[in-house]
Amino acid sequence: MRVRRNPLPRRLVDILCYLVIGVFLPIVFIFEIIVVLPQFHAPGSLLHSFTFLLAMFMLFNIKGNMVACMMIDTSVDKLVEAPPVGSAERLEWRHCTICDKLAPPRSWHCKVCGVCILKRDHHCLFTGCCIGHENHRYFMCFIFYLFVGSLYALAYNSVFMWVLNGDIYYKWITLVKLLCPMSMLVLGNFWTNLQLFFYCLNILALLYALVMLWYHVPIMLRGEVCAESGKPHKYNNGLLLNLQSVFGQRMHVVWLSPLIKSPLPDDGYTWKISSTEELVPTKKSS
């Protein structure tokens, strides 16, 4: 597995999106543990310890899978040569005019990353890199845990703000701040606005993760990438093999930690294809 030389985001929009998860998430987590959690469970109690450990587990998987997405190089290896002229595999390779080099099947060039990406799915703004063959697993685990963690935190934060501290937040001015976060710069005190700002980030993270899961999970289950979605292709090999092509041979345990190794069944240059009966619909008899 290769490591990217420069894993940091390059574009301004990528940097801003990365800051939401990469920087603000740990800050919000510290706020949740120090301020919100003691309001529900007494420090040192069983429920407090369990909730803290569960939150640490989710934070580790969110950050760990995010870092793995950024660090792993999933671009086409320049040292790998194309199949010999005349072979059936050679016909699947395409010439990339930007790289001026033959690229394997299911690889596309990314203008931001500046390279051809193996089994390129999309360019992720929050990680600042492309999601492809080698890091697709980590992206899916990242957005899954981001969704679960954001939903978990939103439940605690909603009760904390609207029930336990309803006398502070249950006002019309709070709605104005939520609809127009920039108003927090001139309305209210710093501490109240800080908690509202964290609440807005919580909702933003939840919506992002929900949209990503809603869009990418069906594509993954069909054995596709974004460029193949809705188009005829020959890579849908059934649910089990489609999942293995993303999560690897140990797909039943990879969700526990990004540190668990799970070899992928494909090398990113040649692919197992489905049968022609699945590709060409049969004509109905008249």
C-alpha cells in the first residue's frame, strides 16, 4: 500500500471543508465530554464511563478512517505497464491525454489531484483527495461513523439545550441565530453563541453524512462507482463480491477499526466481470 506524498488538501474549498471535520470535531468532542455529558451522567458512574468509551470509539473511527483516506495513495502506479498489444486486456485500457499514458479500466483523471485514480469514485471535499480503489473502504466507514456519531451527539445536545437549559435557548432569538449563524457575531453572549455554533456544526455533519450514505451505499451495493451509476457496466458480481471489492476479504470486522488489514480481491488494474447474461437483457418473445 502506497502513501501519498502530500496528503493535505490543496484547494481552498477542500481546506474549509476539512476544517469542519478535521479541526472542529475534536473541539466539539471535548465540549461534549466536559460540559454536556456530566449533565446526564455523574462522572465516574457506569453510564458515564460507558458513554465516554463509546464516544471515544466513534471518534477514533471517524478520525482514523478520515486520515486513512487522505494518506493512502490510490492513483495509477506509473511503474505498472499496460498489457501487451493485441491482448484482450489491452483493449480495456484508455489513453489519458493529460498524463499522456495508458490508464487501466475504471480509472479516471482528477484535475485536482493531478493523477489518474484507480477505480475513481469521486473527489471528496472533506478529505481533500479522491476516493478510489484503495481507500473506498475507509471513506464508507468514515461517513458511517460520522452519521452515527453525529446522530448520537445531536440527541444529547438537543435534550441539553431545549430541555435542561430551555430557559436560555427556548427563545425567538435562538431561531434567528440558527437560521443565520452570522448573527451570532452581534447577538447574545459568547458562551451561549458558542454552544449554538457547535449545535449547527452537529446538524451540518449529520446532514452531510446522511446525504453521502443515501447516495453512495446503493452505488456500492451495485458494484459501481459514481461515473458508472445509471450506465450499463459489467462489474456487478452480486452483493457479497461487490462488498468484498470495497471492504476486502475481512469485511465482517473492518468496521471495528481502520487499523485492521483486509486485502482486496482485485489489484485495481484487472477486474472480475459479471456474466454476459446479466449485461444483455433478453428479448421478449412475440
